[in-house]
Amino acid sequence: MRPLPSKTEVPDGIELGKYKMKMHRNILLAVILLFSAGVVTAQDVILKKDNTTVLSKVLEITSTEIKYKKWSNQEGPTYSINRSEVTRINFQNGDVEQFTEQNVPVTPPQQTVVTHPEVQAAPIQPQPQTESKPEKPKSPYARSRMQFSLNGGVAIPVGKFGTTAKTYNSLVDFCAPFQIFSENTGTSSQVGVGAAKTGFSGSMKLHMPFYERGKSIIGVPLKFNILFNGIMDSEKQAYKSIIEPALSETLNEEYGVYAFDFKVSEFSRYWIFSIMTGIDYTYYISKPFALFAEGTMGLSINHVTSTQLQNRLGGTYIAQYSVYSMKEFNFNYNTKATFAYEIGGGVLLFNHLSIGVFYMGNSPVQLSYNIDAANISDGPDMLAQKLQVSALSIQLGVHF
């Protein structure tokens, strides 16, 4: 029996040259396979959420993106992809980096870098932090913001503004509605009586806060005030009992005719307008309940309407060969301005309603008047007594 050939022996019927060629081919194929396996494992494979892959060389992984070069063009440009688009990376050394939603912070507090062991991490420059000032908490109190209010109530005259003359001696003692110089009042430089009765007071106010601490608020008010007062009924009767007969008799005697019988058709009224500013203070006892006080000063405009008398007899007469007709006899008062002030306070309810008490006064102002009648309408102004307005107002307010 013929023995089997050994591994080093050449089988029968095969030439030695062909056998060597086949061995060389097998060895070359093994080398190529080993090289190919090394090439495949040398790639970093990026797996995306859309099930596609990227053959790459990963350079840098930050908290928001992955920087890499394409494996087929490693000398080319650097690409980047958002971490949120990647599920994992298979590195060439066998490491695996998983990416989940938790690994993709929306606003990372600190930038971090994960690099492949063979890739040198680029230095991270610290991001400048801008400190924002904490927002001031909104005040729960309405008076901490600008407010507009409308107020109205009664005006009670006080002092000489609400006092009557008491006694009258003659026509010269009384010039509606003011008492003029006489034995009872002295000179016209003295402050006289106003004989005003209770009337109306109103105001419009703009509150502008500038300081708040705790429950206390300080602001600047801008106010426009109105006072309206008529003449006391007792003063009207006294006036009528004196001036109506005195004026009629004096003119009839002066012109020697019986053509004058004057009766009062309109009594004077007080209109006091003022614009003032100052300071106000509000203290909140609780959110719906607060106390406030204010003090203001400014300019006051004092206007007194005319006192009008009508002649019931027509008033036609002849004087110095001329015919005159005096049907009216009016006392017209000139409007004057003066300094005014006001102090007061009250309570604020539910930030939108208020009840307040205010005292307003002004410095004495010298009033003057002229007579408007047939032939004396162009006469000079005559002095009346000085007027000093002072009134106590009780007002209800609505705040916006």
C-alpha cells in the first residue's frame, strides 16, 4: 500500500510550480482580508435617528453638537451635527457612545466636551455671564401707580368768607355782595365779609407716586379745584331792603323825576378756580383700606358774578336837554388772582373710592367793581373790600 503524502510533499500528478503559485495566492488573499478588517474597524460610525449612518472620524463632542470629518475625505472640511439627531456612535476602538433626550439639555448650565481617546479636545473658552438685575416685584397697592380721580362734595364757608355784615347804616356801607369802607368797617384795605352760603366743591386730581417703602407711598398731586358759593338768604334780604329803595330814591331826587324803581334781578355768586401741586402720603392699613394726607399750594382765580337790578318804571328821563333811559343798574366785579393753599386727608377704600375733608384758603385779594348804567357805564373802577376765601370741603372721590 502506498503511503499518504505529508503536508510538505507534493502530491503526485501536480507540478511543483503550480502548487507554489496556489500557496502564494492564498497568502495574498489572507493579507487583503486582514487589511480590509483593519480599515473597517478604523472608522467611527455615527448612527442617526433616521436610521442612516455616517462613516467619519469624530473630532469633538460638545453638549450641543458633534464635529467630525468624512472618512473618505479626512483632509477636507469639518462637519457638525446636532446631538439631538444622533442615537449613538460606534468608535473604531469598539467604544459606544449612546445619546438620549436627557443627554441633550436645552440650555446647558455648563459646556462639556467628550472626545475620542485619540482625538485631542479643543480648549473651551468660558462664556461671559451677564448678570441681570432681579425684577422688582409688582406692588399690590394701586397708589403705587399713577392714578386719576374725580371728586365732588359740599363747600362750607368758614371765617369771614361765611360771615354777614350784621349792621348797615347807609348805601355806602354796602355794595353787593361786599361791605365797603364806612364807620363800621374802617378802610377798604381791611378784609371784609363774604356772606357766602354752603355750596359745591369739586376737583380733578392726578396722583404721581415717586417713593414706596413697605405700606407707605409718597407722591406728587396735581389738582384743579372749583368752589361755587352763593350769597346767604339773610344777606340778600338785607341788601334788597337797603339798596333797592336807596338807589331808586337817590336817582329820582337827583334827576327830579319819578322814573326809577329798581329791584334786584340777579345776586352775585362766587366762582373760585385754583390749580395746585404739592405732596401726598398714603399708608395702607390693609390692601383694601388706606389713609392718605396731602398738602398743596398754587394759584387761585377769584371771580364774582355781577349783581343786577332792573328798573320797573322804564327809567326814561331828560337831563341837560338830553333824553336818557336807565333800565338796568349793574355792579360788575373784576376777576383777580391770588395765592392759594389746601390741606386735607381721608380714607381710601378698595383702591378706587375715597372720602376726604379739605381746607382751602387764599391770601386776601383787593376786589374792585364798576357800575354799568345808562350814562355812567364808563366810570372808573371803585374799590370794594378785600376778599379772603376760606372753605371746608367734604368730598367723595372715584379713582381710576
